[in-house]
Amino acid sequence: MSDVKTAMGAAQFEGIAKVEALPATGMITIRGTFSDAGFGKAVCAAAGVEALPGVRETRLTGGKGLLWMSPDELLLICAYSAADRTAHQLAEALKGQHALVANVSDARSLFQVQGRNAREIIAKLAPVDMAPSAFGPGMVRRSRLAQVPAAIWMTDSSTVQIMCFRSVSEYVYGLLTTSAELGGEVGYY
Amino acid sequence: MSTRLVSGGRLIDRTKPITFRFNGKRLKGHAGDTLASALLASDQMLVGRSFKYHRPRGIVASGAEEPNALVGLGEGARFEPNQRATTTELFEGLTAQSQNHWPSLDFDIGAVNTHFARFLTAGFYYKMFIHPRPLWKHVYEPFIRQSAGLGKAPDAETKDSDRYEHFYAFTDVLVIGGGVAGLQAALAAGRSGAKVMLIEQTAHLGGRAPVDGGTIDGQEPGAWVDQTLAALNAMPNVTIRARTMGAGIYDHGYVLGYERVADERPGTDGPRHRLWKIRAGRVITATGAIERPISFAGNDIPGVMLAGAVRDYVVNYGVSVGDRTVVVTNNDDAYRTAIVLAKAGLSVPCIIDARPLGGGALMEEAKALGIRVETGRGIAKVLGGKRVTGVVLCNMVGEGALVEEIACEAVAMSGGWSPVVHLWSHCGGKLTWDADQAAFRPDATRAPIGADGQANVLAAGAANGFGRLQNVLQDADVAGKMAAHALGFDAPKDAPPMGEDAAVKPLMPVWLMPQSAHYGLRMKAWLDYQNDVKVSDVQLAAREGYESVEHTKRYTTLGMATDQGKLSNINGLAILSDALGEPIPQVGTTTFRPPYTPISMGAIAGEARGEIFQPLRRTPMHGWHEAHGAEWEPVGHWRRPYCFPKAGEDKHAAVAREINATRQSIGMLDASTLGKIIVKGPDAGKFLDMLYTNMMSTLAPGKCRYGLMCNENGFLSDDGVVARIDEDTFLCHTTTGGADRIHAHMEDWLQCEWWDWKVYTANVTEQFAQIAVVGPNARKVLEKLGGMDVSKEALPFMTWADGTLGGIKARVYRISFSGELSYEIAVPANQGLALWEALIDAGAEFGITPYGTEALHVMRAEKGFIMIGDETDGTVIPQDLGLGWAISKKKADYLGKRAQERTHMTDPNRWQLVGLETVDGSVLPDGALAYASGKNANGQRNTQGRVTSTYHSPTLGRGIAMGLVLNGPDRMGEVLHFTNTEGEPIAAKIVSPVFYDPEGEKQNV
């Protein structure tokens, strides 16, 4: 695995919030029928969670779990090294059902924005209500950051994680660091 | 002269002096001043020249409606033209230049225009510059461009040194305007429990009330404002932002707010402007009202100001516009100005009230202060040039005969107040004419409608047509409660605060002063200061047949300047209505469009500048390409290497070298940008049979097949190689630009039409780095890397296999877009660079050569392979391209099949794909047309074909091209002549499009 090279490496920036590129992470796209008991059981087992997340929700524990992506799509998060094996095992478990499992760990990049102003950094870029009353840990939004698609979720009240396509990693990092530059506090939340 | 009074000025801090420069002159002001108040405090009455006649112009207003006091602000990278002095907060070191004059503000050559005013009437340009025609381009247009525009554009070589950003906010109730109405509306909505945001364009909350007086709940309005602000600030559900203007209201409660974060402290950290993108459940426009000027001769001479503004300068900034101020009015409010001036110890020689009987309680108060009041009178004309020296008093009725000359330094005029209905109107709110106030106000029965079918914008206070304090507060209270209630919040049943102010007598509409002013006066009576439109211009337009207010606006340019007619609109259309003999409501208003006042281009761009102007997509090997001197070609948002020139090599030579190396030994291409879409499910084969023109369901696992995709109209839309992974799973390659589009196309059909088919798709384009290894030595290099069998037997042409190469998990496709022995290797993106570098190392002994998109294009053209976007342009069907072999005859249906059976599609005269070889070996121009005999109905030369791809082939040492030609395949060997913009037509022979290895022996080894 020594040859694994993520798009942004260990880039980080400290402004009115801390912006950092996260290391390679296992990400598996799963499509299927959520209401099918067999589907839910197999997916939950693979993700190590009790139940599927509800609409626009996450179920994450210790860097592993599921994100709701659409009414028939989930994203399983796990260790990068476990992604191939997990995807293969899940595909086996779902055999005979109509479902799709694809390892997309390399297709995406993850970033983290942390600190008191983390919500504001996102609100400068995404048409998402980042107010604590509307959005917090346990929720996910599929939206955009400026001109590119992104998914956004919070792991605690001051930490936002962002997923984007790998090819636009530098752009997204540029968006986040520009928005986190000193003096940019909005004071809205 | 205008000057600073020894006391007063509630907004300035006299302990904090500020130095600034105006036209190079060092001047002093105080913290809290606007540039306008500081200029007036320094007796700078003359601040600019008018647009057309270069008339001397002074400050007219004290806020966003100011038409005259526009300056070039800042220097170098921070220079900005057309900044309003009245809304520019003063800061240490501010530099400003006046505009539209040469050589200087005081002595301006262009002022000679004023003597030609008789000729520079409405429509002058249209009438004057139409004949003779050729003069337009070479004489008139350059001249007009030179004289057009007020400010200077910033130097094209400088870059704005400031930062800008956007911010998305969501709220239940948005209140626009922080006067007493806005504050009360916010309070009422906030107490209901709704989430409230209040934005105010100036730096101060409270609006006009602290200047205009009266009492609220028995207190001075200023004290009530402080108390209410404290209450609002204590509410966690209420946000207040000063210096934030409501710029525009759009559909579904979407509002743009323009925050001037750091205009008054340039150079500090942080953004200069922030554009708020606010989504609100309900919007309350508490945007106040704007005072109207009165149209009398010389109403543009510096020193003639709005009465409210004169009052503002005294009360807010401790600035007197002149020792002696004549007040001229048609309403009671202007008396407040006279009273304020008298109480400040200044002289008011006369209040000229156009109403025969004058006003009410305020008139009595003024009289009690010893001020002379002349009722039923008007101003015939203002005396003075660069500043006011006096006025000529006349009877309101009549043509303006002199009654008396009154000496003064300033004139405070008030033609009544117009509600600021701009934001209300942006998204469809309609207006109603209020004859009592002679103003348009919002019609609540025809409000902008939100997604719930209910009114989602509510006007409040003065913006809703209310003038008295009590009515303003009550209206705002109701608006706040209604807005919250509509969103499901229970409004408290408390009463609004009690407002008390003087009772007023009705105003009398005055659109021209005196009533029957003669022409000489009318052509000096300004309506639009900024665009130099006078009463006589609008009357002329009416005489010339302009009936629509929108047409008159454009013909006379009334209201078309940067102030968008905030002062001139109502006065202008009243003159028009009078000239047309139609009532004002029938004539109507022009359209109010966002933004309310101009906002900076930087704020609109937000963060999108420099490196993050646009997303740039990079493959995992992008950095390597960059380090190795790639010339880039944009393909969608991707950057792909066009070629890799070596030192001293031009692009043409680099492309030739790359092709020769590939054909003779081995080349490699970064093909990561190709779309890769997984299609899986029991119905996947059936689905792909519908999407592609050929049969995909019969493809065996482990094999690859080239396919074409058409849209419903039969036109070729995309192409690529499909690999069958297993019984249920296919991997579809698309073109680079087609990945997202084709994925969306698939989902569209699956979600909207064939929703019951069991198929899932996933776009995995970016999961894989894909490298094409191409050329006779390709196999040797892969064998050197080792890990899997890539022999002809194990991995024949048009098959794929999983394995490892050089220790990296890989999927290898035996496909070729060059006609050579070729492998496309897909590996996880994070290991793409590792594989690329391993191939460079392993291939070194064979001279492995990275090649770019141009070599790819030339090599595919040598093989006669089509390229989506070159051979296709949205009007081409596969049958045009000799691709009939890829169209299944067995299938009952596929997307585009029925369309391809229409007569026009089956017409044998459709142009067909052929190869083209120039007779002299040169390269045909791209897009060149083949001449045919005769001319068409438009007198144009007939054509019989066109070039779709054209290159120099280093392999063949000559120009090659593909093109669509009438009956082309039946005309092999015939010579056509092609258009050539550079010289003589070029002769080219029709040949087979496959120039290289027609038997395909080289790729199948």
C-alpha cells in the first residue's frame, strides 16, 4: 500500500478554522432496496451498525458506518485497507438480490474543517442551512461547494467532513482555505 | 458656504479627526462622517459634472438615492468609479476624485455643451448620428464611446486586491430596512418565536425617525431605537446586520443581501464585501421612502438639496449647507427642516409653500420661530452658477414672473415622499396609485406570491405608504406578526408602541414649478440629474409620439443612470402623463429591477477568482504531466496534455515525435478522463440494448464491444467500449466530456421511463486511473512489469482481464484507438501515478513516449475512427458515418431507431463520411466546405461537403482529412475543391477514411 497517493496528501491550513485533507478512507457505494430486510441486514453487518440511516442521516461509529445518499443509495465508510474486502463480502452477501456494490474509495477525497467557525466555512460555499437548529452531527447533505458536488456531514458540533470527487480536490481545498482565511468570521451562528 | 457647526451631529465623533483627499486637496472630517458630509463640512459644494452638459453639480441627498455625488474612490488596485459620497463612510487616508470633467472640476471645457442644450435634446443621438451611414463606425461611435459614461474604468492591468465571499443564510422572516418600522416588525416577528434576520444598508439602525422627531411611547425616537435594539439583541432568534443592503428579491423568498464588510477599513484582514444569499419564509420590506425633488429652473445648481437631506446633515453630522436656506415645499414635512435649521441658529429667509393655504401644525411652529412663510408661491428659478446665490420667488400659478429675489446659499426642496417600492416590485409585487400622497405604494392584494401560494413579501411602514409615526409603527407591528403567523408562529397579542408626531395637512402634487413655466424655465428644470434629462425632454418625447413610459425612458434616458431614477421616476412620469393627458396610474411606472443600488462585481464573483475561478479537474498523473512540460488542452473542466514538447521543440514537432515513437515502438497516454459507468442488474443487458444502437446483451463476460449511443432524435451522442464484467454487470466507457452527461441520461431513462427495470448505475470514472500502453512493444513492457498473462492467447483483442501489474491491482482491456497493439490499464486512482512511473521505467529501454490528445487524434484519424464532436455535431446519425455495421437490425427498438427511419434520415443524399487527400499533400483547413456548382436562394455558393477532421499525418507524411460529402462513398477518386480563406481553393481527392492498416493487422497481434 505504500504507493497509495491521495490527491492532497496531508495538506492542512489554519485560519479561522482548521482545514485538512483526510487520509485515504474506504468508501463503498451501495444501491439497493432499503425496505428489503435482507438488504438492510447485510449492509448493516458490513458497516457494523444497528440500522440503516434515515433520510439525510448518518450512522457512524469510530470512523465506520453508513451515510444516506439517496432513496436507493448508501455510502459505507470503513478503513481504506478494508474497502476491497468489505465490498467483495457485501456483494457476496447480497448475491441473488438486485443491488450494486462498488468500491469508490479512490474516486473521492475527504476533507475536514474543524473549529468554532467550521459551520460558517461551509455556509460560504454551500446552499445548506448550517444553523445548529437545522444541521448537526448525525445528518448529511448532498449539495455543492461553489461549483462542484459535495457531501457534507458533521462528526461533532464543531467538525465538518466534506466529500468531493478526487479530480477537484485542489479546487475544494482552495475553496475551504480561502473561506477560512483570517478576518472572515461572519458571526452568524 | 457649507460648514461644520460648532455643535451637534449625533453620528460623528468630534474627538476623532480624519484626514482625506478630494482631487488631491487635503481635507478633514470626523469619524462617523460620510464622504458627503465631510465634503460639505469643508465647503466642497461642487462635487462633479453632469453627464451630458457638464453642468456643475453638488450633493443633493444624504443616502442611497444620491444622483450627483459620484466619485472615483481609492487608487491603483483599490480604485473604483461611481462611488456614492453619501453612502461612503469616511476613513483615514480616503482619496476621491470627482468625475466627468476636463481639465478640472472647476474649469471644464465640456461645460460648453450647456450652451448647445437646445440641440442636445431627447433623442439627439438617434437623430444626429444616423446619416451618413459609414460615419457611424469610424466617427460617431468612437466619439460617443469617448464621451459616454461618468467614471473611469479601473486600469485594465490592475487586479482588485480585495477578497469577496458569499454566505448562505436561512431564516423564517427577513426584514429589509432597520428604521423604526423594520425594528418594530423584527420585534413583533421575533417575539412570536420566528427566526428573524434584519438587514440595514447603512451603518446605523433607526432610520429617519431620530432626525424627524416626534415621540415613541413618550420617548425620543432615538431612545426608543436604542431600547428596541437592546431587546432585539437579547433575543437568540434575531440576527441584525448593519451595512447590509437588500439588493434584490427573487422567486421563492430568495433574497440577495449586499454586506459592505470592510469598505470603511480597507486593507484589513477579511473580505471587503459579502453577498448574502438568503432564503426566507417571509420577507418584510421596511425600506422607507425617498423624498422627491421639485422641478423648477436651476434645481440642479449646487446648494439645491432635498429638504430631508439638509435636515440630516445638520442633525446627524453637524453640517450646515448654507447660512441662509430657502425651503420650498408642497407638503408639511419640509417645515421640519426649517425648524431644525432655525433651532441650530441658522437663517431661513423664507419657506415657499406651493399650497395656497400652506400646512398645519408644523407651519404654525415655524411661524412661531419667526420664519416667513409664503403660501401659493413657487420658485421661478434659482440664481447662481457653481453655487446658489438666491432664488426668484413667483406665484405658483402662472409662467414664473418675478415677485421678489431672495438671497440665500441653499435651497431645501420637498416634493413629497415616494415609498421605496423597489424590493416589493422585484418579484412581481404590484403598485397602486395613492392620489392623496401623490405616490405609488404597494398593493397588498397583488403581492409577490411564494411557493405556498400566499403573499411572501409584506411591505411595512413608510415603504407601505404610511407617513405618520403611529401608522408606521402599527403597520410594521402587523407585518411582523402576520409574517410569523403565516409560518406557524403564535404572535403575542400585545399592542404596538405609541407614536406621536405633528398632524399634517395634505400635500399638493407639484410636478412643475411654477405651474405654467415657460420653455426657458422648463429646459432648465431637471428631472434626472445624473443623465441630464429635463422637463422639456420628456415633453418633447411625448410630442414625438412616445406614449409608453418604458419607451420614453429609453428615448430620453430618464432613470437609466446608476441611480436608476430613484429621484426622477415619479416626477418624470408625472410630466409624461400631463403631456399625454392621461392619469398617472394609466401611464404606470417603469420596471424595478435588482439590484437596489449597484453592487460590486467582486461580491457577485465571491470566492471565484484566481486559482478557484473555476474547478479544474486533475487526473492522478496531472502533477507528472506538469513537471514534464505538458502543453495543456482543456477538455470540459479537465486539463489533458495536448503534447509533451521537449526543450527546443514546437508543438507540431512534439506531436510528430510522439506518433512516430508510438507507431514504431511504444507510447503511453493518460486516459483517466474517459467515462466509466457500471451498469448492473438482471435487466442491464436489456437496458444497454436500448441505449446502444448495437447489441450488447449478447456480449460474453470477459469481452469488449464498441458501441454507439444516440438520442431520441437518432443523432449520435456518444461512443465507447463496453466490457461485460459478469452476467449482471457491464462497464460502459464514455467519452471524456460524456461521462456525467451519459450517466444522467441513463438515470433519466431509468427513473422516468423504465422505472420498473432492475438496473442500477454507478459512475466510477474517478475511481480508476487509466493508462493506454500503445505500440508494437507494448506487450514486452507489460511483461517486464509482470503479474499477469498479457499474451495474445490469454488476452486477445477486444477482451479484458483482472490481475496485477508491477504489484498493482489492475484491470487490463485489449482495446485500441490507434490501430496499434494496445492495452488500456485501469488501476485504483491513488496508485495511478505509481503505475505510470513504473511504465516509464520499464519502457525506458524501448524509448517509451508519453503522448497527448493531439497524437491520439491524429492516430485515430489515420485509422478512420470517428471522434464525437468532430465527425458529429448533433445533426449526424451513425448511418452518415459508415457505421451501419454497428446498428443492430435484429433489435425491435433502441433509442433513436424510430427517428432514424424518418424520410430525412433515410435520404440517400445525406452527406456521408469519406477520407480526403489533398492533391498537393497539404493540410485542409478545418471546417472547409466543398464547392458545388450554382448558387442557393440566398445567392450563396452551393456546397457538397465539409471537412470534419484534418491533420498532418507524420506516419504518411501528408495531410489527411475526413469529411462528410454528398454521395461520398460512391465517388471514390473524384477530386473536390475546398474553400480556403487564405487563398486559392484546395483540391482534394475522395478516398477511404481508413488511411493506415486497413486490414487491422497491427492491433490484432
